[in-house]
Amino acid sequence: MNLTMAEVGKEYIVKAIETDDDELNAFLFSLGCYSGEPITVVSRRRHGCTVSIKDGRYNIDDQLAEAIIV
């Protein structure tokens, strides 16, 4: 299941990042989003969601959310 299908407020563990884009993969890694890390969807918005990774909150679009497998 990818992050677009995750429940708001529930903590998940990132299983994989599915993307062929090295730049996107590096960006997610810089946020602390990589396999084995906990992630929580804080809220949803029209074309994306707000997630909590480690001690930060980030707004990500649907393209990024679809690449994160939980």
C-alpha cells in the first residue's frame, strides 16, 4: 500500500521507495524518509498530504506519496 491510501493519524513504517527518479529518491532520503523509518499522515489536502517524519512535518504532493510504500 502506498501513502495515498494510509489512514490519517496512524503511524506506518516505510517499506520501500518506488521511484526511478534518483533526484526524488535523494530528496526523500534528505527528509529522513527511507526504508525502516516511521511515518505518519497528519492531514490530507486536495493534491497531497502533510506527513510527520522524525521531528519534522512536510507537505508532499500525490506523486511523492505514491512513491512511498508503507
